[in-house]
Amino acid sequence: MKLLNKTVQYYFLLSVILLLVAIPVFYVVLKKIVIANVDARLVATKTQLVPRLQVMQFRNGEPVLGNDITLEKVGPNAARDSLYTADTYRLLTSHLVINRETYRLQIKSSIANHERLITSIIILQVLLLSFLLTGLLLVNRSLSRKVWDPFYKTLQKLRAYKVDDAAPLQLAPSSVNEFSALNTAVEQLAERSRQAYVAQKEFAENASHEMRTPLAIFQGKLDLLMQTDPLSEEQASLITDLATASQRMARLNKGLILLTRIQNGQFPETGQVAIRPTIVNLLEQYQPQLQLKELTLQQDWVEEVTVTANPTLMEVLLGNLLANAIRHNVQRGNIIIRLAAGVLTVQNTGRTEALRQDRIFHRFSKQSTDADSMGLGLEIVRKICDLYGFEVTYRFEAPLHTFRIVMKH
């Protein structure tokens, strides 16, 4: 829910609650005021009437004083005056002693008209408050939209902004102090992020170039050293270990640079990549490794899947999955590849227990004793999947380790 709608919703709910509470209270208070006025008139009528009654001569029974006033003789009674409501009338009952006789004086006043008046006032109040509430909500919504317009413009600019843009982020000025301060802070943050991105990109490029050269020289010198004669068995063993370490460093450097470039979004080019032909081509390249371990390969191509992605990254993703299935397999093990309904599944035999779910896709998380493993392959797989919105999962159903990538939902 938008902040503007949420604010208006709170205003509306509070107004409705106040309205529901205020109307009954107003009705009760207004009714008490009306009854108090009626009672005051009844008391005033009695006050004016009593002196006249004291001097009247009642020769033919009780006098007729009007439809709303009655006077009748009663037995001795010392009760006080009482005011009460009966049906639609308000009544005042009082006892008087006239010519040594006790009379009960009763004065009544209709409150039906007052009730209708109160009802009309309440209806009018409800209508006025409803119109006022509706008007306030509409005015508040209109003003809020104008006030929040700079925020939405800033949000639109941020959505379109890319950290690799050469031009710095420039936001529209705002007359609202808070939004002006926000725009300034966002511009500064965007500029720092752009500078950090440029610095990281330059570092990745420089590191890739600078480290590749000395590693190549080192490997070349080792090759020349291995060709020297005479060469003892101990020296040959040491040189072989150095060559292995050099190749490992080269692969590690390549993997780290690739991860950095993926994180920096340095693979903007995309195209239509067919998954099946890419995997088939990679399997042909991995034939020596498959034959060395005497692995049984089973392929189940239910349907072709084509995704929009960078071809190089997709080849890296699929290659890492296949290399992982081969490297961590057992001698004469199995590899099962299935492609169906936008889902690629790669299964392989291997260690007899499941890998740690919380560490399997993390950098340098090695759960095997293979010296050739860098601990970066599955991290790269996850990064590429995150880049293109794929979902990668792992599960173990003995004896198969299963990696599943959902490419299309």
C-alpha cells in the first residue's frame, strides 16, 4: 500500500470513529438540554399559576385550567414536586394546599416536536460532517499528491539510474526542505557508489591483466626448468608441485575476476541461448574426464529451453554444474541430465552424505578432498542465477546429489 493511501486511510478511520462517538454523545447532550428547557418552562408555569390558584374560589368542583394543566383534590400528601416523562410528554406534578384542601397540580408539555427537532438536527449534523469529511479527504489527497510529487520523481529517477552510467545522478529540485535534503543525500550516495564501482571495475581489469602476465611467466619458467638436464627425481617432484600450484593460482584468479565482473554487471550483452546444444557441446569437451572416471552419462531431453542471457555466462554456469558433477563423482559413477518444463536437473553419484545446505553455494566452501576444486564453482552458479532471476536448489536423495535450476516458471 502506498504511503499516501495509508495516511488517508488512517485519517478516514479516525474520522469515522470520532463521528460514531460524537453523534450519540451529541444526541444525548442535546436531548438533556431540551428536557432541561422544558422542565424550566414547566416550573415557570407552576410559579405563575400557584398565586392565581390560591385566590380562586372552587364552588363547582375543580376548575378547568386547560388541556395541559389539571387540578384535582386528593388526600393529605406531603410529597415533593416531581418531573418525569410519560409517553411523549414531560410532566410536572405538585401538591398544593388551597382553602385548607390538598390538591394535586399536574402540568404537562409535549416533547414530540422536540424529538423531531433533535432528529432533524442529528441528521443534518451527520450530513454536514459526512460532506466535511469527504471534502477534507479529497483536499488532503489532492494536496498530498502535490506534496509527494517530488518524491515520486526522485523514485522514478532512481529506478532508471545505473551505477555504470558515466553521467552523475541529478534529481529535480524541490521546495520542500525534507525532500530537498533527501535528494542531496541520494545524489551524494549515488556518486559514491558510482566512484566505488569505477574503482572496483578498474581494479578487476588491472588485477586480471597484471596477475595473468606473471603467472604465465612463472608457468613458462617452470616448463623450461622441467626440461633441464640432469634433473633429479626430487627436483622434478618439487617442480611438478610448483606447476600445479601455479595452475591453481591461475584458475583461482580467473574465478575471482569472473565473480567480480558478474557482481559489477559487466556482462550486459544478452541473446537467445539454447540450453541443450550448449550442454551437448560442453559434454564433448569433458569426454576425457568422463572416460577417465568411467562415468555413465544419461541424458533426458524432454523439451528444448531457450533463455535470454549472456552466452558466455550461460556457458560458465552450465560448465560449472557439469564439472562439479564430474569432479565430485566416484569411479564408475552416474550422471543424469534432464531438461523439461523450463527446469534443468543435474544429478550425480558421489559422497554418501548430503552437503551442507547453508554453505554449499558460498565462496570457498569446499566439502570434498579434491585438490583441483577451487570452492568457487557453485558460488559462480548462484551469482549467475541471481543475475537472471533463475532459482537454483540442491537436495540429496541417496545415492544422487541433485542440482535443479528453474529457468522459466
